[in-house]
Amino acid sequence: MPSFLLEKNGSDIVLHNKYGQYSKIELESQLKEGKLTTEELGKIYSLNKSQIIHVLRLLKISYRNRLSETRVPNFVITPSMHQIILGTLLGDAYMKVSRSYMLSHSVNQMDYLYTVAEKFDRAVSAVQYKETKLGKSLNLWTNCHEVFESYYDRFYSRGVHKKYFCNETVKDLEPEGLAYWYMDDGKFDEYGMYLCTGNIMEEEAAILKVLLESKFGLKVTIQNHDIDKGYRYLYVKAESRDLFLSLIDPYVVLSMQYKLTGKPYPLLATKDLIAHRHLEFCKKVGKSVRFYGDYDIKRVIDKEQVISSEKEEYVKQQVLKKGLLSCTQIRKEPSTAVMLILFQQGLTDQEIANRYGYGRNRISVIRRSLGIPRKSVRVSPNNKFVRTVHVLIQ
């Protein structure tokens, strides 16, 4: 007996599971027309967040209220974006069950990642800075959207967590997609060029080899990189290198030209450069895109950001139209100079947090970054400083 049942009822689909019965049309209507968030929708049906999300996924409802910033209305995949998705998914990009697209690259390839982000335009949800033992990287996330469902089904036909390549996966790959595959996960060689495929079966590598030979006229061999783990390369032979370069050259972005010549790797991008590149991207797409993972970078972005996020605009519209939401929800982090003055005036972390709509821990992190010790902001019963804070405002 299955744990759930999907029943077609005219143009509607009804889900029967252990939580109850749910109509797809009804749920989508409440999300769209009622402008309910996932949590608000869950409360109506007495479900917690994970339970209502489970129901939405079973009904394949990828729509979310704009307030939760997980969907862009009227989002269309252009032919160029189609090739970028195909090429990068042949490389290191991947997708989640929630039908969102993710691309990860070293900070050295920051400009390439933001070039891809600009192609996705307002569908980009967030950019993350990540630092591990392997190095520093940037991760690009898109919103969840039904247009990504076909790509998820195409690349993850054999399992949830691992991509699988078959004839249907790559049949419509064009030179632009080939260029993004190489930029994403290709290597220059003294004689030929490598296209990395990761951990795939031999039959998958053979399918990709036939595609490159029959569609683009390239001479290709399959090389084992780590036979125990199943890592393989597709090697474009020296006799086909000029043809390969002529196919991809029109689409290779400026910052990735080093992959065509074998020149040294670009210098590591600084945090200031990352912050300003993110601000340029936000300005180009016309919305504030969330950045997280590094407080120093985020502080520069928040300080110089002049474009409101979709969430801020949504809240403002609701305040003006119905007065349902408090203006304190439109949060803006105070500048460093203002924070210093507030601490000197005797305000505690909690008092400042209440004033600006943040949590106390967030304010305490900012205070520590300014070098102000905790005992300096404590107040005595008569509301005076235990000791005076002497800070030089630059």
C-alpha cells in the first residue's frame, strides 16, 4: 500500500496521504491569490513547515509567495540560457529536488560565476561565500521554479543525488553549451583539451564521446583519471584542437580566456572585489540579491546597496495598501559610525536590536567587530555606563 495517492479530479489533482486530502488548485490559489507564505499555509491545515513543504512537493507546486523570495513570475528559459544550463550541468553545476539550480566555483572565477548569474537575471536567489580546507569558493543559487523541472528530470533520471548522461540528456547540445562545459570543467593541455566528466559509468562516457564526434566532428578519446572512483576525462586530440577552439571561442567570457591559452591562473579575488562585483550584478538585474557566508563582504554590500530587495518592496507595498505589516520589518543595518554612537550613548545590544529589528546576537557580532568589549555596554541599575567607551570614529 503506497504512503500517498495522487488522484486526478477533472483539471485538479488531489493528494491523499497520512496528513489528509489536499487539492493542488486550492493550495496554489491560496499561495498566489491569498499571498500566503509557506508557514501561513501550513497553519491553515495544521501542518508544520516540513509537512506542508512535503505536500507541495508531492503535488509538484513550485510556486511560493514573493515574500519568501523563492519564485520569479513569468520566468522564461531563453535558447542561450538553455545551452548554459546543459553545459554547466555536464560540468560541476547541479540541481536540487526542489527544482533549483546551483553553480559553484573558486573565487578566482568570480567573474565567470557572475556572468552566468547575469544570464539568469532576476531568477537568482542568493550568492554564498564559502571557505573550506579545499579553498575559497562562491555558490550561486536560483529560485525554485517549474521551468527547471524538465532539466532535473533530464539529468537525474536514475536517482536523486547523482546525474546520469544518456542520449536524451545531451542531444541538443550546441557550441555555446560546449563552451560553458569547457569553462565550467575543462582543462588546457599542451597538445589537446580535456573535458572533465566526473564520476560516471563507462557507457555514459561513450555516449558523450559519440556526441562530440558525430555532432561537432571532433576526434575524442576516453581517459581514466581515477579508475577506482570511476572518474573519467574526454580528451579532444591535438588534430581536433583548432576545430574545438573555433567552436567555443565566440562564447568564452573574457575572464576565462586563460583556459584557451594555458596561461597562469588569475590572481585570487579580494573580498572588496567580490563585494563590488556583487553590487554591479544587483544593479544590472535591478534587484538586491542576498549575499551570505562572509560578514565583511556582506557589510560592504549592505552599506553601498542602493537597490531594495523584492522582499522590502513587497513589505512597503503592503504597508501602503493595507497597513497590515509594521514598517519595522523593513530592516536596514545601521552604519558603523551610527553603531559606535549608539554604544557610546549607553544602549545595550538588545536595545539596539529592538530599534533596528535584528536579533541581539546579530548586534553583538557587529559590536565585537568594532572592538567594543561586552562589559562596556552593560548598564547599571541607575542606567549609567559601568565604564565609558572611548572610540575614535574614523
